[in-house]
Amino acid sequence: MFIAMNRFKIKPGKESDFIEIWKNRETFLDEVPGFKDFNLMQGATDDECTLFISHSVWDSETAFREWTKSEAFRKAHANAKPATDIYLDPPKFEGFSSVL
């Protein structure tokens, strides 16, 4: 199993705008071999930001990496526009492989 996460720092007051972007986004993940599950998670808020993560579960790191090279990935990201009024920083990727 492989878990792929992107951490997002979202400006205070922009949380609902960020959530709406994800609600209205077509991911095409159902077309991808090895994809298991996706969640958008909201974390703590402080004076600087609210933390979110996109969390996807894959059969393997190879399946995830193949998705990043796929037509489904290109389609899912084709209409992504930078919402500079929402994000404090670019997303930070973190990947984890199952060891037990």
C-alpha cells in the first residue's frame, strides 16, 4: 500500500473556497489502476493558516507514479488554476509506503 498526501496551507477565511474547488473537481481517479481511496482532510487553524491534506491510497507507489504520468492525471489537472488568494504556499507532497 502507498499513501500520497499533499499538504495545503490555506489563508484564514478561505477554507470554504478551497473545499469548493475540490468538490467541483473531476479527478478521473476511477479510471486509474491501483487507486483505492481519496479524502480531503481539514486540520487545525492558527493565525497564519488552516491546514488541509489531500490523502489518496494506492495499491503501490508504482501505481501512484504511473497515475502521475497518465492521461487521467493530465485531464484532472488541465483546468487547475492557481488561486493565489487562497494558498499561502505551494502544496507539499509526502508519500508513505506500508512497512507492516
